[in-house]
Amino acid sequence: MTRRVLVTGGAGFIGSAVVRRLVRAGWEVLNVDKLTYAGNLASLNEIDNSPNYRFLKADIGDGAAMREALDTFRPDLVMHLAAESHVDRSIDGPGDFIQTNVVGTFTLLQEALRHWRGLDAAAQKAFRFHHISTDEVYGSLGEDGLFREDTPYQPNSPYSASKAASDHLVRAWFHTYGLPVVMSNCSNNYGPYHFPEKLIPLTILNALEGKPLPVYGRGENVRDWLYVDDHAAALELIATTGRLGESYNVGGNNERRNIEVVRTICAIMDRLVPDAALGAREGLITFVTDRPGHDARYAIDAGKLKNELGWVPSETFESGIEKTVRWYLDNAAWWEPLKARYDRARLGAKG
Ligand SMILES: NC(=O)c1ccc[n+]([C@@H]2O[C@H](COP(=O)([O-])OP(=O)(O)OC[C@H]3O[C@@H](n4cnc5c(N)ncnc54)[C@H](O)[C@@H]3O)[C@@H](O)[C@H]2O)c1
């Protein structure tokens, strides 16, 4: 039986990795995306001619459009990734985050519930709604400890607060209405097709062009980095085999301080594209005013996902970051046009 999945946010960084993976695996995929500044159909060039892929430009907050998409496509799985995702932008303008992440998720849940209630018993049993979220909902860790699924929520940024709100709504639609949901919370992703406002692609592209490499504060903040295709594999597994009503933490077991990440990228670039005039790219590192409310450390305990569903990441940080740098060097045709949308200027500094 062909499986049918409606993916929201499939033109974004992680969503496009999920769509590429599922189309190749033979799923019927409908990608529903509003195409904000972060959405990019060029990220789907590898699969967009496939007969089992289609695209709908729509806002998840548009209930009528979601209703029609569900009624006509009749998915047995919804994977919900559409979101405003950049913390710095949430500091400058939280309204869009509330609208899409909270109100949009609510609208999608209502339409998914209506759709599910209209299915026959066998289709109801097969249906699932997978909500994709972030580890930032748990707040900040000290030197030790790991985020587990039962860690209390303590979101500190408008972004993480809006994602926490959406997680609570999804959970409530399971407990109150019986909508078959599964949830996941993941650490920082990196890899190909990442919009260059985020630390890793920004550093690669600035290092290539000999521009300053901005590092917030002293670069001491720790993130647990996961290669995006490892996340996509985890998401397919959770969506299809995760226990209903449960959430799963996804992480790469790759804690790095931001300054280490930037130095590693500099060393790889010095090796792959040496520039005698520029010298060692570490010299481009510039410490800038820290992000307001910057969480000190995130780290994931992904034991539940490993023990219950058998998932482990296939990339180490070293292998994944090398692949990522090489991808950006080989794919200027993807990132060049994005310069017109974003000039890699500082966002969210004022708070
Ligand atoms: N990037 C990370 O490191 C990370 C880590 C953990 C969880 N997440 C979560 O994973 C999901 C995807 O993250 P990403 O990094 O790919 O984000 P992204 O910003 O790259 O992509 C988001 C996509 O959603 C679309 N979108 C935004 N608002 C929409 C709306 N109202 N209706 C329809 N589409 C809309 C955008 O056009 C874009 O294509 C998000 O829910 C995010 O919270 C991200």
C-alpha cells in the first residue's frame, strides 16, 4: 500500500530533507508551505519532477485551505514542520511566531481532527499526526545534565515559548479529543540547504568571502549538533512507529561550544580553499554582543528513541561538518540567490 504523507514546511531546511527522503522512499508526498523568506523550492529540485510529489502553496493558519488539502489528498500521516524558526527574528518580531507556531498549529490540529473523525475505522486507526519541535522548550542547562522527555518546560525566547505552546496544544488534542499524535523535540540541526542566517552556513559563507565571523558573547554557549539527514531518518521512524501520545527527544550526542564550531569550519575551509591573502580564517572571528536571554547549554538524552525505536545517528560532528562545508562550496547556485533576501546582517541584538 502506498503511504500518503502531508508535510507542512517542506520547503524549509529540515522539511525539505524530510520531503526528499520520503519521496525517494516511495511515499506519496504533499508539501504544504507558505514560502516565507525561509521557504525555498530550489531545495527540492532533486525530487520535484517525481510523480509521487506535489506542492501546495498555503498558510497553515488558513483553515479552509488546510481542510481542502486534507479532504482531497487524504493523507494517512501529517508531519508538521511549518514554523517561524529563527530565535533572533523572534526577538525583533514575535508576532509572526505566535501567529504561525501557535495559531497555525491550532488551526491545523482542528482540521486534522475534523478529517480524522470523518475517516472509517480502519483509516482512523492508521492515521497519525506528528508534531516536530525543538529542545529549546526545555530552557537552558548548566554544566551538567541532559534534556529528557520528562524535563519540565522552561522556554526563554519568544521562539521557544511559541514552540512550547504548540507542543502543549498537540498533547491536549491527544488527551482531550483522542487525535492520534506523536511528538519529537530535537537539538540544533545543520547540513545542506540551511538558510544562511544560522550560525553554521553564515560562518561558511562569510569565511569563503573573507568577511568577519560574528560569534555571540565569548562563544561559550553549547549546542548539541545533529546532521539534518539523521534528523529526517529519526522523524520517519518516529512518525511511523512511535507510540501514540508520546514525545521523543532527538540529538546527535555532539556537544560543541559555538567557538569550537566556528574554529572547526575555519580549519576545514583553510584546507579545502586556502587563501594566501586571507591567511588563517580564525583571524576573521569577531566577538559581538550576546543574544538577549541566550541559553547557555542544550544537550539531549536520546536514549528513549534509541531503546524503543532503535535510532542512532550515522554522522559524527566531524563527518557531518566536513560534508556540509563541501556542499556549500559545491552549491553556490543554491545560496547565491538568497543574498537578495538576506544580507547576513545581525538580527535580534536589542532585545
Ligand atoms: N533548525 C533546527 O535546528 C531545528 C531543531 C529542532 C526543531 N526544529 C523545528 O523543525 C521545524 C522545521 O525547522 P527548519 O529549521 O526547517 O525551519 P525553516 O525556517 O528552515 O523552515 C520553515 C518552513 O515553514 C514554512 N512556513 C513558515 N510559516 C508557515 C505558515 N504559516 N504556513 C505554511 N508554511 C509556513 C516556511 O516557508 C519554511 O519553508 C520547525 O518546526 C522547527 O521549530 C528545528
